[in-house]
Amino acid sequence: MLYNFSCMAAADQPVFICTIFHVDMDAFFVSVEELFDPSLKGKAVVVGGQRHERGVVSAASYEARKFGVHSAMPLRTAAKMCPQAIFVDGHPERYRECSEQVYRVLGTFSPQIEMASIDEAYLDMTGTERLHGPPLKAAHTLHQRMKAETRLNCSVGIGTSRLIAKVSSAQAKPNGVLWIVPGEEAKFLAPLDVREIPGVGKVMEKHLHELGIQKVGDLAKLDEGELEDRFGKWGLALAGKARGEDAGGWFDTEVGADLAAKSISHEHTYNEDTADIAQLEATLMRLSEMVGRRLREANFHARTIQLKLRYKDFTTITRAHTLPNPTQLDTEIFEQIRSLFRKNWQKGAPIRLLGVHASSFTSQADQIDLLDGSRQQRWKDALAAADRLRDKFGESSVGLAAGMRGSFRERTHENPVALPGKKKKSNHP
């Protein structure tokens, strides 16, 4: 029997200490590519595209990272920093398949799983000792089973909070297990750079350095009031994080809680700038399909549709339109995006990048026009069938004819469509 106690208790009741695992697959995209091509093992490998392309690095092997290559770096920059690297196009279908395998393994340890991305997850292991043993034993069992069933390595961090679990898994990499025993959280965090705190980016790191705060221990010494005066609510969250607490940011809910996205977007950067209107509109159709697919998967309807357009000289514009009735249909998204594009494109000017963005979500559409109702329903049924085919045969297996010329290689995403554990029940049959 699985006992799962809440991590919080009333003052007059026993307090159960949380046990949270953060499982992070090591160099996931690269490791999956090695399964299909073992000759890549031990070499500098960059996943995301070819060295001459305009895209960015999705992942790099540890051998490539030694040369400064990292994710989100332009592929061409990575090629200069590590000229001997092997560049590999991403294969999202492979990664989704392997992520499903990872999810199935995790599900044998706890029903409370939160897939933070395609290659990392949190597990609430509180109260599972009778089933899986003490935290360290359970983590080692999970670590071994993951390797046996997926042929992939992972690192496991264990703590009393998601924050501690995530930070400790990073310290355990590669292929390790690290448990921060209860009561040792502040001591563990103190010598780490403030950038190790989840949510602290370059800008916040710069502000903290200007205050003389280099390490987490320096941050923990500051008064909460001073942090709040300087950074508002985020300052209070920082104070809690410095103590190892799940304070603000990504850690406001319980493990496995449904976190609704605020927006969905897809972009495409051309390897060569183009002013071919047929090519550009076909790309917008394909991007609209991708956004519509994500909306239906989450059972969202978007009221605001936004175009992103970047010219050859990097001048970038965004234009948005709010719909009278929210939608999740590819055709309706494309109709609005194409209208925005035709109104705002400087005709004949070469374009470097296009993007489609949807936001202002509702869980259901407004009352539809009775005259258009049958047409909309036919599109809903057709797109639901297309989604089922994509689920079975892959994202590129079916598409609208208008987007065929705009077909391009799907980018490797940390949060792709069909992410395990993220799919909601659809209203479609």
C-alpha cells in the first residue's frame, strides 16, 4: 500500500517531512542519439542542426561542453568553439518515445509525477518508505531501473523540497544520486553561486552581485525586509529559496498539480532569407497547425493571436489581434495570422524569422454562430482525426495542404507537444 502524506500539517498534528525526487536525464537528446548511433559515444556531439545553419544548439555532449558549447547557443558559434564536433539534426519523435519510457519507469515509484520538461521530472515520494525503502535506497533502485529499462543514465536529487531536489540533482551530475538530509538544506546551499538557485537569471545575478552577494550563504544572511524593499515579492521568494524552501516561481503548487500555460508559440528561422510570399504563407500555415495542435492537446481556446516577423537586418515586429470568439482550429488561427502578415509585411523585404503566438486562453469556446456551426464542427472532427494520426505516427505524418510547402524540420523542444503526463482529456471523440 502506498501512503502519501501531505507535506504540511496543522499545528496540532504530526508533521510529515517531504521527500521529493528530482530525476534529470543526463544529456538526454545526445544520449538518445547515441542509442541509434553508438559511434557518437565519447565524442563531442551537438544536437539541433548542422554547423552552417542559423538554428541554435538544443543539447551538447559533455565532451562538447568542455569547449564552452551549451544549449541555446547559435549553431555557427558552436562550430567555431568546437570545430571537431559532430552536428546532428534533432529527432523529436525519438525523444518523445524515450520520454514516454522514462515516464513509465517513474510511474512505478510514485503516482505523483510532474514532468517539468521532456527530460526531467519531480516525484513526491513522501510516505513511500514501506513500499520502496528509505529515500537513498529508493533512489538507487530508480537509478538502476531507469538504466535497465531505457538504456539511459539519469541523475537523482533528493530533498525536502523541489528546490533542494533540483539543485542536488545538478550537483550529482552526471549519473549520480545525492540526498540532502533534512535539516542540512541551508548548509548545502551556502557555498553555491546564487545563479544555482532556480529562477535566478543573468539580470538578477547581476543585481545580487552589485549588492556583494556572490553565494547563496550571502543571500541567506540578508534581512527579508531588505530583500522585499529591493525586489518586491521576488525578494521574499529569494529569502525562502536561500533556506531551501519552495518559495515562489515554479514551486507554488504541489507536485503533479496542473500548471496551465499562459501562452503557446512556435517560430521558424529560415536558413536563407526569403521574400517568396507563397513560401512565407505556407510557413505561417505550418506554424498555425503546430500552435493549434498544442491548444487542442491542452483543451484551450485562444482569444489573442499574434504574429512575429523578423527581417534580414534583425528588425522585429509583433502584431496581435483579439478574436471575437476564442479558437483552437488551425484554419481560424491561420486566417488571422495571414491577415496580420499581409497588413504588416513590407512587400518584397526578405524575412529571416516568422512566429505564431496564441494567448488569452479559455477552457471552452464561446457560443458559435449557428450558420457556421456545422462548418466548425467538421473542422473540429477532421483536426481531431489528424491529431490521433500524429499521436500514432508522428507530428509530420499529416498536415493541411496549404502548409506543405512550408514544411520544415521540427525544432527540438524541452516542452514539446505530446509531453508525457501533460495531455489532458479532449472534448473530441
